[in-house]
Amino acid sequence: MSAAAAAPHRPPGGRSLFITGLGVGQVISWGTLYYSFPLIAQAMGVELGWSKAELYGAATLGLALAGLVAYPVGAGIDAGYGRLIMAGGSVLAGLLFMLWSQAESMALFYLAVAGIGAMQAATLYDPAFAVVARRVGPLQARGGITALTLWGGFASTVFIPLVQLLLDAVGWRDTLMILGAINILVAAVLNFVVIDPRADAPIAPPRPQDEAPGRSAIAEVMRQPAFWALAIAFTAYAVVFSGFTFHAYPLLIERGFDTHTVVSAIAIIGPAQVTGRIALWVLAPRAPMRLVGALAVAEFPVAFLALEFMPPDFVWVALFGMVFGAVNGITTIVRGLVVPEMLTRRAYGAVNGAMAVPATIARALAPVGMAGLWTLTGSYDAVLTAIILAALVVAAGFWSAVFFTRGADRV
């Protein structure tokens, strides 16, 4: 094989143009499509008099739509359409931001925000991971996927203050126009330039009996108990992460922590995620993901059980924030790498997308469900109990998948 032909197999380093371009795109996509919503919704609610339930209903609908399109997006990337999907997703997101800026009616607002939510399935981690796996092959994607999560970890650090600065300076409508332009002129361009189907690793020709390799791989994987165990684990993880993230502030306040302590503890979670990913990259670059994942998921129920009993002191809640953040950061990488290690090396995008469907829908519904639980009981004790139970399901599901795949050789 010539050097030129071998080049696509060479895993891209964290500083390669490919990973850097995708990484900057991830900062923009996460920062605009995900982290900007609460700030803009707050400004909209003040001006238009819309309730939080009305505003957040649109975000919930968008996340549910993202779950529904996750599988076709993954299958499309497997088929070689990663450039079209990710660059096109950024363009559509930009146009929807601009449409949102014109919202005077609830119908237009829901149309724009639900569309932006759906575009998360085409622009955030899962499609980016699939693009990396297609470029270098699933078994060689570890370094690139880890590097992308490091880039993505800075999205809130960059965009939350930037969005607030824009809101204060030009108002929410012009802020949305600017965010739309950033998606179209920067994120879409970067995704188009660095995602080159011609540079993808060659794919083994399908067997004669496989008319549709992607679908046959999905059918094969869905017969494995490990697939369902992982799907349950990652769906429960979405419940834990989304539910706690949306309710962390009032939950901790109700448990006796003062406002300054709560804000400081929540601020620790983001940097802790990046720290956890760096630690994994540096200290265990070749550790099997089944081992890393088995250790990481065990920390979720332990951390939330500790939160149940800890005194309202900054040191304790700061320690919780560090553990929760670091384990979340590592779990993101595990999620991106367990498919080729524990399930199959074929149809990475489609398999990952299939597992993302229930998880993304759960991520959308968990905050609403926990709000309903709080309303029903009048206390966050029941909410914390539900989170602890979901965390136990995360651990049990992942450990079951490890058990089901012990000694197996994936093809």
C-alpha cells in the first residue's frame, strides 16, 4: 500500500487540522445550540411575558426531535454524508436562529427552537464522533474523540459569558442573529472544509449476502443482550445528567447550601469534566473502555448517595462537583468508544445513533418529569431519590454489558 493510501489510517492528533476544525465547530455548536438557550429564554420571558413552562416546552420538543433523527443521522454518516450532514446542520441551525429572532408568536418560536433542537443530532458529539470513526476507523478513533471532548468542554466557558455580553449590549433578537451568523459563517465552513469523504479510511466490501451493510449490522447488534444493556445504561445516564443539571441549583438550596456555595459548586463541574478527560488521556491512554466505564459508572450512585447525607458545607459539595464533573467527562468518552470495543466495528454511526434515540428523548423529558415529581411531593427529597435509583441503573446496565461481552471478539 502506498503512503498516500495509508494516510487515512493514521489517527489524527489532537492538533491536526481535522480535529481542530471539528473541535472549534463543537465549541460553537454546543455553545449556541445548547448552552445559550436558558439565557435567551430568560430575556424573552421578560420582554414577551411568556412563562418558563411555555419557553422550556420548545426546548423539550427540540431534544425529543433530536432523539428521533439520531439514527438516520448516524446511518447517513456511515454512508459517507458526514460533510453534508454536519455542515448542512450548522447552516440550518444558523437560519433557525435568525428565524427565532423574529418570533412574536408562540408558533414561530416553537418552530424555530424545535428545529434547532433537532439540529443538535447533526452537529454535536455523536455525529462528530461518527465522522472521526469514519475517517480513521472505529478502533483508531480514541485519540480524536477524546480531543473533541476536550474542545467541547470549553463551550460553556466561552459562550455563556459571550451570550450574556451580547444580550446586555444588543438585546436578545440581535444576539440570535449573531449566533446564527456564527453557525453559518464559522461552524458550517469549518465542518465543510475539514470533513472530506475522500480522506476516509477504506471500508471493507460487504459480504454478498449483505444487501444493506448498515441495516444488517444494526440487526446483528440488536440481537446482542449487551446492546440493550448499554442502551439502558446510557438512557439512565441521560436521566441523571439532564435531570440533575436542570435542578441542581434549587435542589442544593433546598438541602441547606447557601446561594454562593451552590453557584461555586456548580461552576466546578465544567472544569472538572475537562480535567477528567485529560486525566484519562494522560494516565490511561490504552485502558479498555469496558474497564474505564465500569469504574466510572460506579461513582454515580456513590456521589449522589453522599449528597443525600453530606452536611451543607462548601468543601463537601465542591468535592461532589469535582467527582460528578470528572465522571461525566470520562463517561462522554466511554459512550463514544464502547461501540467498536463491546458491540461491533461495523456501522459505527448507525449503532451509536440507535443507542442515542432513547437517551436523547430521556434527556429531554427528565427535567420535566423531575419538576412534576417535585410538584407532586413538594420536596426535592423524592427527586434526589429518583436520581440515585437512575444512577444505580446506569451502573447495573453497564456492568451487565461488560458481563455479556466478556471474552467476545467484535467484528
